[in-house]
Amino acid sequence: MAGMHRIRLLREPEPPRSGGSLCRFGVQDKKGAMHDGVPRADGLTQFDLELTVVGDADLGPPDFGGPFVSGPRGERFLYLSWQRIDGAGLLNRIKVRLADVDWGLVRAAQGRGLEADLRGVGAGGGKRPVEWHLIDA
């Protein structure tokens, strides 16, 4: 089952530890470029992404792709990052696992989307499960 799938990430824009640096908050693409989200009235920042999904349920888990997907097959993830405005690199980032999206969720999300609420999630996270919820497109 291949196709495009809508993914939404939500998180407060404050970095886990700022160290006093002014930062830009965004989702990081494979080339390291930052992409801004949309501030919401509830104080969260929303990122809406389109990811490709390929594979066959009989042959293994879904495999995600697209300009924002990082990591090897079976361990794909997205990065939410805080980039120092002064150009001194990244302050911190969160790895948002895609391994928690199984074929059942992929099928259920057809014509809809999946959302991860990452409030309070600290830096790293590549091993921490992500709870995904269905949303209306």
C-alpha cells in the first residue's frame, strides 16, 4: 500500500533547555534546513507534513519517505529542532519516531491524517514511543 499521508506534529515552541540563546523552532528537513510551523491560539506550534508510505504489510512495517524523513529503514523519524539564531548550530532537537505507525494506522489514516501531540517531550526521543492519533484532513 503506497501513497501520501498527512502528518501533524504539535509542540510548545520553548526549547527543553535554552541556555539563554535566541532560537528558531521548526521541523528540519534532510538537508538541515528549518521550516517554520504555524502558531496556534493554544500556545502550540503546528507542523503539517506530507510523507510517502511504501511497502507491503506481508513484508514488514510501513516505510516512510519524503524531504523531512530521516534515519534508516525501520528506524525512520522526523526532527523538531531549535536552531540558534546567531548561526551557532542547533541548540536541541526532538526525534519523532515513525516506527510507532503500523499498517493499521496507515490504513485508518487514508483520506485523513495522523497527529502526534509532543507537549513536554524532551530532546532525543528516538527510543521513546510516540502516540499517534487519527485526525480529519
